Amino acid sequence: MAKQTVKTQPEDFLEIFGQRVRALSASQDLLVMGEWKAVPLGELIRSQLAHFGDEHDSRITIDGPMVKITASASQSLGMALHELATNAAKFGALSNASGRVVIKWSLQSDVTGQELFAMSWIESGGPPVAKPARRGFGSTVIDGMLKMSLGCDALVDFASTGLVWRIGCPAAAGLIESDIPPAPRMNGTAAGQEPAPVSGRRILVVEDEPLIAMDFSQTLSEAGYVVIGPANSVARALALLAQFGCDAAMLDVNLGAETSEAIARELIRLGKPFVATSGYSREQMPGIMQTAPLLGKPVSSEMLIAEVERCLGKL
């Protein structure tokens, strides 16, 4: 988060980074109180809007059924809500005395009986809205990170009457807390969609932490590689590998309740090299991964590229 902030907003780094850390901390506080299991969505929204004080009642409407979202979803969604609130306070409906924000969410079933989650943030009464000239970290968070971490389709409309943000996805896709195991999330490269052909080699990125996945992907793309993924589960990684293949891979050792062992076995079978990334020691890795190059988190951009090049035999 620090790297992305200083890259896009170096002049206000300390202030903006501090705000983002406090927003992340607010989500963490709710998770701690819930024993790291689930967070009521309404409480998560209010935690990210708490600094507006009394404006909660007079200018911000929060409306939706009682639902609890998973621990991983609360972090990504909390960051998105923080960025929306910050933008509204600086440039949008909460930057004047008359603007309003309406936040709604719902659960509905489609024709197949699958439960769908939808959420919207709609601003009105603020100053005229224009699409920003550059895409910063905040823009990436409110659409790209949610797509990456939850598989949510995000729509951001800079309508003249006020910003409109909507997301939608299956409720069981790791978003709503449930006793039913979540289906594999179709994040990153869409199924059936071939990555853009470029001269660089293809690197499969497997990482379940959205900020780290985004950072790895951006670093590799800027170095000329084609990123396959990122994938945040074993099932998704194996599906991408079967469909697109790769020249090498970066494997986060631990993916929530599972490890990347099955992915490593498939890469070895295919004769494809991989680099392991982890916050744990080599001795804690699955046996089949212990001979692979290991990058301890946090990983600098220089170390990441150097190890990938070494892995590919370029050095």
C-alpha cells in the first residue's frame, strides 16, 4: 500500500498513507471483535464513514439487510469504501453543504436459484463530476481490487449528477459468510479470454492477498511479462494453467485454508519453474516446494524481477 501510494501521490504521501492505514485498521478492529470470522456489512460501512460524524444521519443513507461478510472480503471492501468516502469528501457529494450519498445493498436470487449480492454507492447534489485525468491507487482499489479478490463486477460512472459505483457477484463467492464452502472465484484473467499477446514470457501469479497480488502483477507487467491471473485459490490457478499455460510461476505458499502444493506438482509435471513466496520459513513449506527459490515477504520489486529472470535462466 505504501509503494502504490508513494508512486501515485508522492506529494501527499504521509497524509494519504496514514488515512489508508487507519481505514485498514478500522476493518481489522471489527475482525478482532468478531474473532476473525465475519463482519456485519452495516458496521463495516459505518466504520469507514465514522470520521464524518453527524453527517451519517443527515447526508449519508445506509440501507440493506443484515448480512455478514467474510474476513478476506471485509478488508478489500473496507478499502474500497474508504477510497469512495475520501473522494466524496474532496471532490464529490460530501465536499459541499448540500450533497448526499446513498449506500444500498441487497441479496436476490437469479433464475437458477443462485443468490446474488449487489451493492451501490450513489452521490447527488455535489459539484459537477468529471472523470479523473489519471488512474491512481484509489481507482484501482474501487474496481480492480474487488475484481481480483472477490470476482465482483464493478461499475464506476462519473455521471454529471454525481459518482455512481456498483458491484455485483454471487453471494457464495467468498463474500457472504456461509457454512457452504465458496466456489472458486473467477478473478484476474477471465475464462475464455486470452491474455493480450506481447513479446514477454507468461508468468502465473498465485497470491490470495489482494494488495500483494496487485503489486506483483503490476511489477511483472511493467517489466514486460504477461501476467496470467492473479489466482487466489488452487482451483483457479489450475484452471488458468490448463487454459493458458505459463513459462514460470510465482506461488504464494499458503492460500487461506489450503496450500499451493497441488499447483507446484502440476508445474513440475509440465516442466515449468516456479518461485515460492511466503512469510514463513522454508521448513514450514510443503516438501515438494522446499527446493524451489523462496522469496520472503515483503518482496521488493527488484528482488522479484531478479528471481523471475534467474528462474527463467536469463541471468
